Amino acid sequence: MHRVIDGTPAHHLHEIIFVDNDSDFGDLNGELDEYVQNKKYKCEGLIGGRMIGAAHGLRELLMFLECNCEVNVIRLQPLLAVIQEDQQTMACLVIIISVDALTNGSLSSMIQEGFSWGTHFKRDLVPISEL
């Protein structure tokens, strides 16, 4: 949380919406209580958590960061520059997960989440054999 505040120029930051998506880090709960306004007791998944955050956003431009994202100085400006060139653009960080890393476990299916071009959210179960 503090890395976002410290690493973002004040004129680019209007608010931070922190969504605790049913975390199980009990030792952090007390420390995060002052920030958490949107506590969910059921995990909504990556996209579901973002939808909850977006519903609370007050500005035209939203940036989503996961808890494992590293926030460094000058992280936001390159993303904003792309959007400023074309306001129809969506700048997105890409999450890459290796299928090889998943096949070593006992998973029988994965959840695939995403948005259609009409911005409708969709969630499907995909058998590991199809990945």
C-alpha cells in the first residue's frame, strides 16, 4: 500500500481502493484494517475482485494491482502515456503462468476468467488436458 502511495506522483493518485478478497493472512488483518473498506468473505477470483474494486471507483481511469505486484517509481507514467495517446486503449500488465508448472500438481481443471469485447465477464472451467 505504501509503495503505491510513495511511488505515484500525487497529481496522478486520487484514491486507492483496497479489496481484501478473502485473504487468509491473519497476521496482516490488524495492520490492514485501516485500509480495507471492501472485505469479502468469499473469494471472488481475480476478475471478480477487480469488478468489486471498479464498482467503487470514482474516476474515469482505473489501475488494478494485485498484492504480488511490485510498485516502483515511474511505474504508472508509461501506462498513462499509452492511454493518453489513444483514450480507447487499455494498458494491461500480463500474467503468464506456465502450463508445465501446473501439470505437476493434482489439478483436474482450471478456472479461466476474462472479458468479452463487450466487457461482459465470463468464467469457465477448463480441463487441464485442454491447456
